[in-house]
Amino acid sequence: MEDKIFKYAIAISLIIHIGILARMSYSNIHFQTNPINRIEVVYPKMTVQNKVVAQEDQRTRDMKINLEKTTQELTEQKLNLSSFMKDMTKLADDLIHRNVKPKIVRSDKAKRKVSVPEIEPKRIKNPLYTKYYQDIRSRIREKAYQNYEQFDAGEVYVTFIIEDDGGLKDIKIIEERTNANQYLRRISIRSVEQASPFPPFPEGLKYPELSFNVVISFEVE
């Protein structure tokens, strides 16, 4: 009886072990036969970035073209402004000179008058100097009257240097003391130049040169 029980126990144990081994073998086979799913990573082409770069390049070129155009326009405006300022400065100077004293309209009853009054201080107390100064003013007044053809009025302050032989060395207009337009300025300089050479200095004036100031006054009566 005990032998049967032992045999049955061994048989049951074998069946259990065989079942366990069979199950393990099936599990291994099933595990080995399952395919491995591969994950494939596909990187798309970066066309968007290339497009953005292309757009940025186009914008850069457009900005460069606009900048060059703006620079050219500013340069032209600067040149035009510079030319305009020069013209305005020239016009302003001309208006200042012309409008210092209004131009008198010519009429049949109007008469021109030129005078060269004495303005020299008595720096040289010598009758010869006074007489010589009077002579040169008379010569300048005569030439100024001959050149005075228009009916403009004003006063031109002229300073000049005469050498001992009577030659005219230098001449200029004192702007701050002049009240006349360009026409009167021109004929004043021309009148002094045409009045020269002046007489030589008298024997009593022992100077290599002397400076004189005159005011040439143009009036319309």
C-alpha cells in the first residue's frame, strides 16, 4: 500500500514538473518569437528655416536699398539747402545795402547834389595840410558828381592813403559808417581812383604818406 502511494506521489510530482517545464518552454518560445517593434525617427527638412533666412536676406537688401536712397535724398537736400542759404545770404546782403536808405524816384524836378564835407580832426596843425585836404576833397567831389547818374541817395565813408608824390596807395570803404547802396559805393571808389594821382605833398609836409578820410554825400533835392 505504501509502495502505491509512493509511486502515485512520484508520478504526480513528475507530471507537475513536466507541466512547469512545458509552460516555461512555451513562455520562452513566445517571448522569443515576438518581433521587436523598431522606432524610426524621421527628421523633416527644415524648409521653413531656409524660407525665413531667405526672407531676412530680402529684408536686409530692401533696407540697404532704402538706406542708400534716403542717404542720396538727404545729400541732395543738403546741397539744395546749402545753395539756398548762399542765395539768401547774398540776397540779404544786397537788401541791406539797398535798403539802408530808400531809393528816391526820379522826377523832372529832382536835382542831384554831391558834397564832400570836412570830417578830418585837426590832428596835423598845419595850414598846408588843411589846404591839401581841401584840394583832394574838391577833386573827389568833381569826379563823384560826373559819375552820379542815378537818383539814389546815401553817404559813403571812404578811407585812403596818398604817398608823398600824390599816388593813391590804398582805398577802402568803412562799412559801419556807410549808409548807401551798391551803386553809390561803386561810384565812390571809382571817383577817388579817377581823382588820383593827387598833387604831391607841399614842401612843408615832410611825410612819406598820409591817410585821409572823406564822406561822399549823394543827395536828391
